[in-house]
Amino acid sequence: MKPFAKRMDEIQSSMTVEIDSLAKRLSTEGRSIWNLGVGEPNFDTPIHVKEAAIRSINKGLTRYTTPSGMRSFKEAVCEKLKRENKLIYDPEQIIATSGAKHAVSNAIAAIVDTDDEVLIPTPCWNTYPALVKYCNGNPVFLECTKENKLRLKAEQISKAATSKTKAIILNIPCNPTGVAYSKEELESFAKVIVENDLYCISDEIYEHLIYTNEPYISIATLPGMQERTIIVNGFSKAFCMTGWRIGYLAAPNKELAKGIAKVQGQTTHHPSNISQYGAIAAVNGPFDSVIAMRQEFSERMHRMSEIFRSIPGIDFLEPDGAFYLFVDVGSYYGKKTEAGTLVSNSIEFCKALLDEQGLVIVPGISFGNDSYVRFSFTASLPTISVAVPKFKEFIEGMK
């Protein structure tokens, strides 16, 4: 047989998905598993969202729509962007997608040509560099160091930008670090982005999950940025609609949106109508469930942080947003677990933790920093109250 397409080699499996699948398999085999790995809220989809979707089914609204999504969906997104983000878009600039990951894929495919460079601050969600490589581009990593509290600096963008640089990808708040940025920091980024004539893909999926008193600011609102920014967002995180697979992107102009719609029409076509009706209800309906969930996440994060502070030799920063704790465990590399397993990196650390304690977390190498591991606080407080002490017990048994 002739070989597969070489582009297949550019896509690495998602370590987060692999670990979650392993945990689910072990659970079905009878193991007691405590999952703090997956980034999926444990809350139910709001009732008014489910009811809107059910009504659409009962009304028979289950036919094809245009590839870019229903007009009513795009109008609802435009109203959301105007109301919440102070940004004005035409419905023709909005593309409905099968989740935010699909929107990221569309955005990268639309602007990245062979050998184009894309700046990606790290630690980062591993989908970004994988998709850049899939499109024959070259990811250029901007390391957000421990010394800088895992925060990007404008000087890093300026230093890394070359004539080949096409875009930068920003995820604010960040998965996995939870870092968000002040208006002054965003202005410093915007200045360099405009000076270097870069596109900006702004992944704003966690915008409603901020735990500081600072309001969320989209970088697209800053001078010179809306015309070069592709906003990516979705409904999985804030509205607990992970299985609905519904998201969107807001393109900087109608021409780019039209091109994306053309490609989408030849590939996935439009996302589920039913999910679009649910999403309309989400953005237009009450926000109480989002506020309540954010408060619960904040409590979980503080509970976990309190235990982590009592563990010697680890380091972490409380996140500004999202629902992850990125924890530095590198000081324990080179030591053996209580069961005698030598741990030298984040993958070995997480595998030993799963084997010996039944606790699932994600290796930091998946996000570009091997000294760290990622905890999700999307699990319930009862689960966290058992799982985090297991981590402490594991650490204290290492010698």
C-alpha cells in the first residue's frame, strides 16, 4: 500500500484525552479513580438551554442551514459581543462552529500558509501548535517563565517577530496556567502586534471564569486590533455544553469569514441546528447558573490551594481564571515513589500517581513545561477532598 499523507504525522494525540480515556477504562475495570485531569465542568447544562433545544426538535427545526450557521445564531452572537465586550460585528462576520476547537482550526487554516510562523506563548493548550504544524506552519514558542509568574511580556513578542511571522495566538485566561492580563499588559501586546502587522487569534473560551475583581477585556477592543483579531469562543465551559459541540468565531472582516464559510461548506458544513438553538438561549437567557458555577469553582480552587501550600517542595500560583491549577513538582524528579518507581519527568510522575493512588492529572509536558502538572478543579468538592490528600500522600512518600 502507498503511504498515508505526511500531514498525519504533524498531529499528536491529545494527552489530556488519552489520560481521561485511560481513567475511564480503569474505572470500568473496577479501580477507584479520582479524576482531576479533564477540563469539563461537572454541572448540568442550564435548564432553559435544554428546553430551547427540545422545543426546536419538537418544532421540526432539524434541517440543513447555511454552512456558516443560522442567521438567528449569528445575530445572537453579535448582540453578545456588543453587550458584553463592547465590540460591533455584522452577522456576516460570525461563523458557527462545532465547538471552540473547530473555531481555532478554522482560524489557523484561514491565515497560515506553508512556512508561516505563529507565535504561541507557553505553557499552552497543545492543540495550537498541532494545528499550526498541520497547516504546514511553524510554531514559535514564547516561554512564560516561572520568574515572570508564567506571564507573557510584550518584549518577547517583539523579539520573536520576523518577516515570516503571520500571527500570534492568545488564550486569556490561559489553559493551563489560569493567567489573565490587565488592560495595561494587553495594550503593550497590542502595540507590538500592530507594529509587526500580525493577526491575533484570541481564544476567549474562559472569559466568564475570572476569579479576580478585574473585568474581562478582549484584546480586540484595543486600538488597531479588531481589524486583525479573530475571536474564538464557545459554550462548553461557561454553559456546561461540552457534548453539544457548539462555538463560534468572529472574523475581522467579511472577506475572511466568507472564505472560512466556503471551506466549512466543503468539510463539516454547519454545526447542529439543535445546538445552535440551545446556544441562542444561553447567550440571551439568565446568567445565574454561570455566576453560581464560578463561585463554586473559586471555592474549590481555594480549597485545593490550601492543601497544596502544606506540601513541601511544590510551587504554584493561584489562577486568575479558567479552572486549572498548574503545579511545579520538578523538585521531586529523580526520587522514587513509595512503591519504588523512579520519577524523572511529568509523564512518569502522572503515571505513577495514577497507578499508586488512582488520581488522574495531566503531565505538564503536554503544555510545554515538563516541570509542572495540571490539576482541574471541575470535579466536585467531595471528590477534591479525597483526591488532593492522595496527592499529598503520594508526594510525602517520595524519597
